Amino acid sequence: MEVISMKKVSLIFGKKHILRDINWGVARGEHWAVIGLNGSGKTTLLNTVTGYLWASQGEISVLGKKFGRYDIRELRKKIGWASSYLQEKFYANEMSEEIVLSGKYATIGLYEKPKPKDVRRARRLLRQFESGHVARQQYWTLSQGEKQKVLIARALISAPRLLIMDEPCAGLDIFARERLLSLIEDIVRQAHAPTLLYVTHRVEEISPVFTHALLLREGEVHSKGRTGEVLTRKNLSDFFGVSVDLKWRKGRAWIEI
């Protein structure tokens, strides 16, 4: 069973193709980096995978459930999503612990009293990410790095089978970024880790735990496949439309223009 199956998927607003003829499959045991510049359609692709946007054409299945034949609200409970996009939707005065707990119900906001075991799990996740001290702090008071860790804990609380991270390092300084990337590697290396989609426009964030990469440009798949075969000097130069130099350091690709 494929974790994600997209066949000839297009998303059209008016006469404009936001996504065009996406053919993409993610198998269990694979972890994918989705790379694209601003406006390439990365977040739109995620919204299509999670059913927040409905494809104009094509077929989509996620975790073996074909869209249109399954309650998408139930499916979302099996998908963890950590995104800076979500930050804008949270009330500024919500406690970090409440935001983590809302992930259990796949809702923006906490609308029912959580079970004690879920509260314990939320606090345990925050401690795991060295953020136990922010549990009872209002979200707006946190640093950008702390906010990202809260969102990752939220994404993991329901033990998802698919974990999506959309630009998790956005706004972080280089030290906070490296700490967060190390945390993500630890998550992937755990037993029974969820399939991970990591979305970014920075190639250097792609660590060795990512088995595959998809390059998205102007709503279309430029290339896809095993990471080492996709992240080459020739392919990246064609993708970015400018000659780049490529160096590998500790299993990560670094490019210079």
C-alpha cells in the first residue's frame, strides 16, 4: 500500500493551473523532501494531500483511502502537520499545552476537555523536545524555535502514520535550525516512525534520513526519485535556471550560485 498516490492531479483556479498533472507515489519506509522556490505550489500540494483543497482533476489516495470515498476528517487524524502556516490560525493567548492537545482531534483550538493520558503525553512530548518549560506559557510569548517545537509536538501527539513538515525552519537562526534538524532526524530514526514529508526551499536542510526528493516548479513536477539521483549539480542547475556549484558535507547537499 502506498502512503500517498497521486495520479494526474491538477488544481485549477479560474483558468490558472496551481498544480498541473502531478504523478507521485510515496511508499511506506520512504521519507521525502519536497523542494521548490516560493510560489512553486509546495503548500498547495500539502493542502491537496490533506484534503483542505480538492483537486480539480485526477485521483488521490492517502494511507490507502481514496478521496471521495472516505471521511477526510477521520483521515486527518492519522496525519500530523507541522507548519508555520498554522501559527497564524492559533489564538495568541492559547497555552502551548492546549495547542499540542488540539492535534489529538485535528482541530484548530481545543474544544473538549482532554483525557488525563493525553495531557501526560503532551507534556512528555514537550519535554522530549526540551520544551517542557513552555507548557503553560502563552503561545505568542514563545521564540520562533519554541513555536516550531510546539507544532511538531502537536503533529506527533496522535501517533500519525504520515507526518508533514512545511518549512519548519522558516525564521530560525542557523543554530536553532541545526538543533531542529537534529530533532527531526531523531524522530525519523525511531522505531515505527511515521512517513515524513519535509517541505522546504533550502536544499541544505535535506539530511541523510530523506530517501527521496521531489522538485516542484511552477506547480509541476520537475524531477523526483532517490535523493542522491535528484540532487545533482546538473539537475539542480536546470531546476533553478542558473548554474550552481554543489558540495556534499556530512550527507547534506550545499549549493552556491
